[in-house]
Amino acid sequence: VKLARNAILVALVLSLVLALGLVAGCGGDEATTTTAGGTDTTAAEQTSATGSTGEKVELKVGAAGPFTGQLAKIGTDALQAIRMAVEDFNASGAMPDVTFTVVEADDGADPAKAATVAEKLASDDAVIGVIGPMTSSAVKSSLPIYEEGMVPMVSQSATNDELSESGYSVFHRICPKDGVQGPSIAKFMIEDLGVQSAFLIDDKGTYSQGLADQVEKALKEGGVTNIQRESITPEDKDFSAVLTKVKAMNPDILFAPIPSPAQGAALEKQMLSMGFDVPAHAADGAKDPTEFIANAGGATEGTYLTSLGPLPESVPAAQDFLERYTAKYKETSLFTAQSYEATMVLLEAVKKTGVDDGKVDREAVNAALAGTDYTGIMGFPISFTAEGDLAAGGIYIIQVKGSEFVPVKAIELD
Amino acid sequence: MEVQQQLINALTLGSVYALFALGYSMVYGILEMLNFAHGEVFMIGGFVGYLVSTAFIADGVLAASPLIVIPIMLVAAVICCSALGVTIEFLAYRPLRKAARLAPLISALGVSILLQSVVGVITGYRARPYSTHLLLPTDWTITIGNATIPPERWLVILVTAICLIALDAYINRSQVGKAMRATSQDREAAAFMGISVNRIISTTFLIGSALAGIGGVLTGLYYTQVDFAMGFALGMKAFTAAVLGGIGNFRGAVLGAFILAGAETFGSAFISTTYKDVIAFALLIVLLLFKPSGLLGQQAAVKV
């Protein structure tokens, strides 16, 4: 009798633990509007009912990304840049009859949550498009939902190849895809660093695995056959088992495309404390001066990173934005400038489409996006291929030097 | 050569799990409840250590005196965590002592979520760095054969060993230890014998939480960072270790911790890092199939 009761207790405990995991995992994932959601809708409805009476139409730009969790830093920076872009666009008077607001859709980089918040955005008629989601896994799970609602998307950072290859018409991105990034990184490693052996670590996520696959393939094609590969998970904090393998191999390069700068820095700190230091190449996601450089206390010195656009610091057109942003929020992280640019690209498409009777035809915005030809703070003209990939731009290799990232080499797209 | 290094890795990880698992096991032994908030006490210990170390780094006295800073971090964490543990017991569990068995469990979950959320909000859900390389000079690294043991690792192993030996002696030799064992066997009978059960329970929480505080600081040094969810993530492993060794049994928890750490480390070393957790938990299931009450657990007496 006691044993049976114990079994029931254990079952209850386990379900409670699972419940705790769920609760802990979703710290405020609800899609929240910057203004009260209910009143927004009624305002929009009233306007459409009364026609254009000179009253301002309120439209919303969805911002989807990880605003909490491991990637909260790049997510929050992106969100702030999106807000700035929307404020700038409102203030510019380009569309005097419209006020744009931002709807936050926090997905915590979790594919399941990304799908839930996508439903909310897609079902809100005032949402004219979405900036993000930022992570490839999140785009993958939410793309079918956005496609069904014909919600135009511009992702600032989702690089997985499949996203644009799967035939969805609403998907656009202003970063090069892994299919371009991977071979460029491999080319840099072989030609500039002269590597002959490599150790690859991914975190099992769509982005990380996809990019590691690409680099592995391109390295092999380039004649580097001495390659080892391991995986960690985004929750891992103890890397000693995998680092022991790295130490035993002593590779010419450690390629670790781990999107969380804190985790990437911890990996290198633990490498240093284990008494060895091999040249490392982190991926684009790690470009965060606080978490990847300051908090690493020197452990990441010399690490190469990929930047999916030119360093904003080196683009004259971006200086005004950078100044205003850093005055308000101290520092940018990797996708901050891209988020601003992506928002402007979307709003330009809305401007081209125009507002009819207080409403915007999402399908028309999507068509206008396809014809984008816009040069903003990134310093090069942005246009899209038929699949929604970036038609120009390049891959930039940067490096940790002292307390900042410095450009090393630009690799142009063919 | 890799085997030696991985053995050190397993020892370090096992030490962290052991410090953590003890708190679960001790409380379960006496109250037959799972103290879910234990993981959060552990996490807060990590943050206390972080605050102390940053204060020292800011003052610039650090480089000269790692021997002073780390003990201060540990002592601060021990004080804060034992106070927190005893307070949690007093406020959230004691009023429910006579309630249905699930009530304190729910209360524990509530405290756990509350503490996790509070720290999460304060830290903006982001990790905080431990400047391990500043706190511990890298030339303190010990080399045995082909294995290198960085200072934070031997520190973890050493401090854990001291805590475990001291605790073992305390529980088995001292008057209070005897009272603890008596309370764990039969709370009512212990009360009849003149043992102040409430005081013994408070002491148990105090000791368990103090160990968690030490564990939090050591884990911070070892992982080089702390975050609001670390208690939960590690707690799952520590809880598993406690069950593996026979929950409620003090030495069992330590044994379970080292077995689990060994399975994880060698699983990722010789099979694949991808299947680390799969290997560890498969081992747990197999062991529990053959020893349902855990390695050193006692078969519950059948009460009619």
C-alpha cells in the first residue's frame, strides 16, 4: 500500500516539476502592446467605419524575438532599435495620417512560443508586418503561421538556409544566409589563417547546427579533413568534457557558432582555466561587447567573429543612429543596426502601398517588399531575391582586440 | 590521457552535485517532503558570491589576496543562505506541517518560482560573470600525470570533501546529529523523548542551505557565471542524484552524485556529448529498476 502511494507521489512530483519548468521558461511571453491592445483595435475600427476624417490611423509593427532568456540581450537591443525606427518614421512625416506603434512578441528563442506569439500577431488586423523572429528555429516554426495570415516578415538575423528555400512568400531577411556565410568562413580559415585541423561545436539549434554543417562541408571541400565535431545544449554551463577533447586534439581553429554571447564567453573562459588556448572563431551572435569581451576578462581576446553586415561603427550613414542609440542605451549589440534597418525597409514598403480606408493590404506590402531598393544606415543598397534573401552585401570577419571588435576582412558575395 | 582528465572533470561535477543533493536528501529524510526552493537557495548563494567578488574587484584589493576574498565569498554565502533557508522553512513550511502531504510541496514550488522570478527580474534574466581568473591565479594549477587541475576545480573538490567529512562526523557523532537521526526515524517518538523537533528541523534547513550556499559560490567559480535559472537546471540533476543514492540517505546522496557525474562525463567523453543526459538518465532508470529505493536507500517498512 505504501509503495503504491509512493508511486503516486513520485508521479505527482514529476508533473509538478514539469509544470515548474514551464512556468520558469515563460517569464512574460505574452504578446504585449506598447499601448493598450483593446483600445487600439477599437480606434482602428472607428477610423475605418467613419472613413478618413482626418483622424490618425494607428498601425502596428510586430517585433518578434527573444526579449527574455539566454538571448535577451540581443533581443532587447533589437527591440529598442525597432522602437527608435518607428519613432523616427512617425516623426519624419512620411505618412502623416498614420501613427505606427510596436507590438512586442517575446518568443524567448523558443520555437513553440514563437508559434504562439505569431498567431497573436497574425490575427491582429492592425499589424502590418513583423520584424523578426531573430532566431532560425523561431522563424521555422512561425513561418507557416505568418504565411497563412500573409504577414510580411523581415528578419534581421535568421540565417538558416532552409528558411528561404521552403517557398514561403512572406519571408525576407537582411542578413546573408548560412549557405553564403559558411563557405566564406571556411575560405577565411583556409586562406588567411592557414588552418589544417578544426574542432566544431554546435548547440543543436537550427542556426548553430546549420552553420557548423556548412563550415564543415566547405572546409572538407577546401582540403581540411582533420575535423572533429561535438554538440552542447543551450542550457550547458560545464564544458569540461568537450573541452578535454578539444585539448587532446589541439586544433588550428575552434569553430563554435553559439548564439549566446554569455555561453560563448564561458566556453572560452573555461578553456583558459583548463590551461590551453586555441584560436577560436565564434559566430555572428556573439558580438556583444559586455557579455563577450568585458565579462570574459581577456579570455576571448583574439577570437574571430563573423559580422553579417559591415560594422556600423565603420559606416558613415550609421553614425547618427549609433550616437542616439548609445546615448540612450549605452551600447549596441550585433543586430541592433540591422533591426533599425529592417524596420525602415518594412515601413518604406508600407509607405509605397499606402493606407486605404484605415487599413493596409498586407499582401500589397509584401509585394512592395519584394521590390525594395533602399539604402539606409547599413551603407549598401538593400534589395531581395525572389526567395527573400539579401541580394547584395557581404560577410565581414571581425576580431576581439582589447575592449572592442575590429574589422579584419570583408568577403564579398559573388 | 584523456581518461585522467575526464576523471577530474567527473570528480568536480560530482562534488557540485553532492553539495546540492545533500540538502534535498536531508530535508526529505526528516520531513518526507521535497524542498524545491533548495535550488533557489543555491542560486542565491552564487549571486551573493558574485556581489562580494565584484565589490572586491571594484576596490582593487583583489589581485593581492585571493586567499582572503574566496573565504569571504563563502562565508557571506553561508550566512545569507542559512538565514534564507531557515526563513523559508519558518514561513512557508512550518505552518503546513500538519496539513496534507501535498500542501508543503506546493508551497515549496511557490517559493521556488517566487525567488527565481525575483532574481530574474532584478538581473534582467541575464547571466552574471564570475571573474574566476582574477580570483584564482592560473599558476595554482596542479598537474597530475596528463591531467591538469585548474585552481577552481581542486578548490571545488577540496571544499566539498571537507564539508562532507565534517557533516558525516557531525551527524554520526554529535548530540544534535543523533537527535536528527532520531527525528528522521520517527518524529513523534523523538518528540516524546524530549527532542525539540522544530529546532532540529530548523537546524537541518540551516545546514542544508549553508551547503547550498557554498555550492553556489563554487559552481559560480567553476562555471564562470551565475544566472537566475541555474538552481533549477542543476536541481534536476541533484534531485536525480539523491534519488539514485536513496533519497533521505546522506551517504547515498553523495554516492549518487558521483555516479551521475561519472556517467555524464564518461558518456560524453566516449560516446557523444549529444547524448550526455540520455546516458545519465538511462542509467538512473536501469538502477532504479533493480534497486527501487536507490543504492543505499532503505526499503520502506510496510505499514498496515
